[in-house]
Amino acid sequence: MTSIATCKSCGARIMWAVTSTGKKMPVDARESSRGNLTLERQPDGELLARYVEPGTGTHTSHFATCPHAAQHRGHGQGSLPGMGA
């Protein structure tokens, strides 16, 4: 079962997933018709997030929708496409 968490910055409902490189990523809990992620449950229970063409996925990274996302980015990291610098 997927555990729903709350974004500490904006209060949105999120789920934690891992990317193909093993990094943790917050994902909007609500499905989106404009989503660019698919989520796949792994045998260990974790959700694996895979990027797909926008509009073909079921979910969106919370980094793309959180109004406070820039506060959570580490120094020296790039931004996600469409999110600015």
C-alpha cells in the first residue's frame, strides 16, 4: 500500500518514489492527465518513477508543482525542464 505524506512547504498530498538512479523524489499523490511520470511498485514495496512524454503518464513530480520547490533544491543541482533556473 502506498503511504501518503504531506509536503512540509505547501501542504499538498505527496508520495515518495525512487528514480532509476535511486534518488528519492516527491510525487503528487493526485493523478494528472498532464503527467510525465509512471509509477511502478517494486517487489520491496517502493514506487519506481519513470519519466515519459508529458500527457502520457499518470503522475507529476511535486518539484514541478510545489510553489516552494526552489527551497528544497540542493546547491549546484539543475532544474527540471519547464521550471526555470
